[in-house]
Amino acid sequence: MSPSVSAPVDTVTVGPIEGSEKGYRAIAGSNGTLRVPFRRISLTNGDHHDVYDTSGPYTQYASEDQLHDLQAGLPKTRDEWAKPEPVATENGGAGARTQLAWARAGVITDEIRFVAAREGFDPEFVRAEVAAGRAVIPANHKHPELEPAIIGKAFAVKINANIGNSAVTSSIGEEVEKMVWATRWGGDTIMDLSTGKDIHETREWIMRNSPVPVGTVPIYQALEKVKGDPTKLTWEIYRDTVIEQCEQGVDYMTVHAGVLLRYVPLAANRVTGIVSRGGSIMAAWCLAHHEESFLYTHFGELCEILREYDVTFSLGDGLRPGSIADANDEAQFAELRTLGELTKIAKSYGVQVMIEGPGHVPMHKIVENVRLEEELCEEAPFYTLGPLATDIAPAYDHITSAIGAAIIAQAGTAMLCYVTPKEHLGLPNRDDVKTGVITYKIAAHSADLAKGHPGAQSRDDELSKARFEFRWVDQFNLSLDPDTAREFHDETLPAEPAKTAHFCSMCGPKFCSMRISADVRAYAQEHNLVTQEDIAAKLAADMAEKSKEFTDAGGRVYIPLETAQR
Ligand code: IRN
Ligand code: FE2
């Protein structure tokens, strides 16, 4: 790493997530053992529940003393994994070493074994999905610190967290911490969108310490190199930037190659024009030169570069709608058709591809986006930014966008790019990053449930059982954010006994519906009440009794704490 970095990273968040322990499961790779990460949540009834884990070793360290040397980076584990022989592709002869080319040649790589074990699928099924281009494993050969993940609609919906400094705010240290923080809460990938100074060094620190795939938008750094004037960009400057980032180990790159000169006027009459940063840079270049985009005209060369490292294309949606009014318009879908064309070209070179999608789309227009993407882009994994289902709630756009994200993920989107509460307003800080990640985990998991992803529901079932049985600690620890769940509970009932008490803070001990249902169940068992009518009658009687108790006790909804803690 560059010694010129003035503010080296000296600390990041370490330590287990409350109530759980990080573990690794050993499986056989073709060159030795592969260690597949998971997180084990221990329950107070002696059971445990294992969940997918993205946090790398950071949650395994008990204290900062055990932390690896951030300057040296994480262990380069993947350097020891098997590297199969290069295989031929349609375009460019003998030499592809990509997950796509290998999968098509029938090779099951260690990366495939790893992701298959991580998600509970058969490696052969994973290989077939990758071979078909319906799933990607972004894993640059030069990112040996990576714990690979698979992105595709047959697998658990993934989420991406954007981080990155700008010319005006934040240091390298803060960005590395944001990466660690985002993956702690479940970020499956991160994108470093840094602009301003120290771009290369910031990325180097992030790469060497990131256990998850890292994405970038190379045009941002290329623009820095021409001092922010898009008209000065050239293919050569862009190409060299891409190579520089490939060499650092970036796993996937957003390339806005579908913004064609002739599409730019289509956005002219929109309410919000072109909102994509990369898209507007390319539109400005095309208009200034009145030439076709160099990303489009040099696409084959770009494929050759990405293939060398097995960097995955994330074909950018430079013309995505930036408002409800602009959703699903001609500019957006014209670009999508071009992305379909480019998908076929990239795959003919053996390069993996994802497709980026909107944006701002009202709920009734969301599913059409997925269907069209699947049709035009051979079901390449769709990767969307939300979409926001309404424009009217700045400061709450994690929520407006999670509504759209849940719908689009249920329809088949493979990865969701998070939106934080600061969207449209400012850069996210550490708290916003966590809020964005948790919000998007909710959308992704809700979609997994709706899609019947194997095993998705077991966590809901465990948590619900814990809730029903008043195992408060288990309820906290099984949740996406145990710390906040505990904190909210403690605001109302801080005492330790309240965490095992058989009532919750919403109803108090006297009229808790969960309590009554548990009683009903016990009563039914004792008295052999088997029909729904029997149970309903008992329930009605109990409810009437509880209602009387409530009125007799003075009809107060909030009972004094001393009473509640009995
Ligand atoms: C995802 C889907 N569509 C856009 N994104 C992400 O938005 C993209 O991957 C990048 O992280 C961010 C900004 O992209 P633009 O504004 O340069 O297109
Ligand atoms: Fe927006």
C-alpha cells in the first residue's frame, strides 16, 4: 500500500454479533479444504440456528488485538484454491479462465463448491445456472481474500451496499470501517464509489480487507483523471483505469455501455432527465463529440480485459428513470434492448454479466421490468436500485425503495442495491449504512420467503416460536438487528426478569393475546378439545374474562411498571 496515505486505517468494528458465534464448515475442495462461513445463533432452549454470514473474520475476533494487520490485509485464502486450465470460448480462442467459461465446459470450480455449500445447493445445479448465464460468481483472480457469493434468481436474493468518499467528506479509515460495518449487518457485496482524492489508495485498503465481492464504476475514476471534464475522456484513459482496477482485484464493474448517442434525446423531455451519474457522463461525451459511446464501440476489447481477470460486467442503467413520471419510458427500454445485445457479446467472450435496473417505478409497473430484462438479456441476473415506489418521501427513501425492492425481487431480481435514508439528500454515514443494509435484508428475505427459497422460512419459524414462548433473548438474537430489538424492548421493560416474563410490553401481563393462546392450547390438550369450534368457544370465554379483568382493573392500557414486573 502507498506510504503516502496520511490517515492509515487503525481500527474497525470487531466482535461477534450479539448472541451468536462465527463458524466455518470444512468441505472438500479439489486442492484441499475450503472453509465455508456461517453464523450460529444459540438459543436458550439448547437449540441453535445457523444463518448465512457475510461478515468475514471480523465477527470472529473477540477483540481488536486479534484483528489481522489491516495494512497487510485478510489472509489470501483463495490463492490456494484449484485453478483449472483455461478453456476455449466462441470469441477469442483458447484462453478463458472465467467461471462462465469453466461452467460451460462442465468444470465444477472450487468457487462453485463453496457457494453451493454456503447456500445448500448441489454443485452441479450451481454449475448449470452459471453456464446458462442465469447466475454469476463475481470473483477476480486478484481478489484472493474473497469468500465467493453467487448472484442469480435461483439463489437467495443478495444486497449491495454502496460506500465511498467524495471530494468533500470522509477519510480512507471511515470507508474501510463502512465496508466492515456493511458486511457485518449482511451486505453481500459492496461498491466503492469513491471520487475525489486518494481513490486508488482507498480502494486498495478496501480490497485487501474485504471478504465480499467489491464493485466499482470505473468511469468515475477516469473522470477524475481528466479533472472532471467528461468531454476530455478517451477510450485509452478509460481502458487504463479499468486495467488498474482489475489489477487491484475489483470483482465487478458497472459499465454504462448502453447509453447510445441516439438515445440521449429520448431523455430530453423527461421530468428528471438522466439521473445516473455514469449515464450522464457518457451522454455528455456522446453529445460533445457527436460520436457513438467509446464503451459501445470498444466493447469487445473491454470483454477481453475483463475476461483476463474474471471480472463480471454489471451493465449500467444510464437511462434509468429518476422519477415515477419517467418509469418504463422509451429511453429506459431502448437502453435495455442494447444491454441485451451486449449481454450476448460478453458471454461469447466467456465474461459473466449482470444487468442493472431502476430506479423510480410505481408498484404496478415493476414486474414488467423483470419480464423484459429476462426476455432481452437471456435471464442474466438483474441488479436493481430499489426501485422507489414513490417520490414523495425524501429522508425515508430506504423505505420507499424497499417497497419496490421487495416486489422486484419477488419477480426474479437477483441483487438489490440498497438505498439509505440519505438518498437524494447527502452521503450516508455509518448509521445510515446499517439502516440501509437492514432495510434491504428485510426486502431480500421477504422475497426469498415468497419465492419459497429452501430454508428461508426456518428463521421466521424459529423467531416466531421464540416470540410465542416468551423467549425474549432468542427473539432478539434471531432478529436481523439484535441490538436495536433489545434496546427497544429495554426502553419499556428494562429489568432482566422482564426478558423471561410470559407477557410482552405491548399488552402487559393481564391481557396478552399470546399468553391467552398458550393457555388455550394447554386447555385444549387437557380437555381433549379438538375442533376449531371447541377452541374458539374457549378463546371467546377467555377473552370475555380478560376484558372484564381489564375493565375491573380500571381500564388502563398502560399499567405501572411495578405491576408489570410481577
Ligand atoms: C444499481 C442498479 N442500477 C444502478 N445501480 C447502482 O447505482 C450502481 O451499481 C452504482 O453502485 C450506483 C450508481 O450508478 P450510476 O448513477 O453511475 O448509474
Ligand atoms: Fe433517485
